[in-house]
Amino acid sequence: MRKGPRQWRSSVVALVLLSLFCAQPGRARATGPSQMKTVLVFGDSLSEGVAITPRQAWPMLLVEKLRPIGPNFRVINASASGGTTEGGLRRLPPHLEHPIDIFILELGINDAFNGIPLEQTSANLQSIIDQVKARRPNASIVIVGIQFPIAAPDSEYATGFVKMFGELAAKNHAALVPNLLRGVVGESKLNLPDGIHPNAAGHKILVENVWRVLEPIARELASSVIPSVDTASPARTEGPQP
């Protein structure tokens, strides 16, 4: 049956409206949960931040670094002041219930302050890594090494402590940040009066130390994400979690 003039006009209008709808930014493809990439920072007070706001701590400063790479990153700072490797083992399971694409492990200094044997600290860190690998096998793991922020009473222990992080990274084929506190240790203007915890200015240096290692990992991860049409969405942040 031939269409009358009114039917043809209606069909043309419908096609035009459909074309305009599909052409609107952000309409063609939404950023779904499967496209979001999660960076989980699992640390202690050096990552949570002391006497600064959560957004001044280096994990949240990563957001600005990630934004130019892609809009689909979110950073979760799951660090806890006073955290030890044993405490980390207890805190870890709930976080493994959710997707993790990059797992940044920064624990160990409080073990040293509490006199925990290096063998136990190393075993606990390995157990954390094993659990991440088992539950989130596709996650990239970044191990953050730490230099003693104050003079260590036992130089042999201090040497073994610093060496431990490199050994764990090599054993687990993980990326290594050699020293989170590089450029900050011993600099009074970059630390709180306790000489242990970096201040806001110090955290700006910490994020650079981490970013040198994290950037290529993040870029590779971003290249595997189907880009969303809506490029105005910012990288997301989430504050400290238990």
C-alpha cells in the first residue's frame, strides 16, 4: 500500500528525532560499572594522612594524575592509621568482594616500630598478595617500599626491611615503588613535628614517587577500556574505608 503525504512526513520526522537523540553527547554509550577501573590503596597512616584532609593525602592526589588518562578511574583509599600487616590481613576480605584493577599495598612500617620480626612481616604481606591474586587474579599489584623515616636502632633490621619489599615484588612479578618517602625523609618543612608523617606538602612529593611507577600501568589499563562518549565525567574518589 502506498503511503500518503501525512504518513511520509511522520516517518521523516521520526527518523530526524532518532538521529538527533543518538547524536547527543553521552547518549550513545553510557559509562557502565564494567567500564569503571578501581585503584585500591591499602596502607597505613602514611597513606591515610595525619593532620591533613583526606583529599590532601597522596592516594586522593592520584585522581588528578589519572584524569588526563581517562574518565573511568576511581581511587579508593582503604588505609588505616596504625595499621600493621597482621591488621591488614583482617581488614582485607571485605575489599576483595568488589572489583579491583590496581591494588597498591603500603604496609609494614608499623610492624617495624612494634618490633615484629621481618619474617613475620614478609609472610603477612605475602598472604595479603596471595589473597588478592586468588580473588582478583586480573588485578595489577603495586608494592610500596618504605625507608625508615627516623634513625633505626638496628641497622641490620633496617637494611633487611628495605630489601624485603624488593624481594616481594620480584617474587610476585609486581611493580615496585622503591621508596615512598624519597625526598621527604629528614625534611622538616615536608613533615609534621613528629618527623614521621608527611604534611600536605610532603604528600605532593609522595604522589610523584608513586606516579612514576603507576602511570604506565594506568595507561595500559585505560587502553583496554572502551571509551565512553561522555568524556566530561571526572575520575572518581572515595575516602578512607575500614
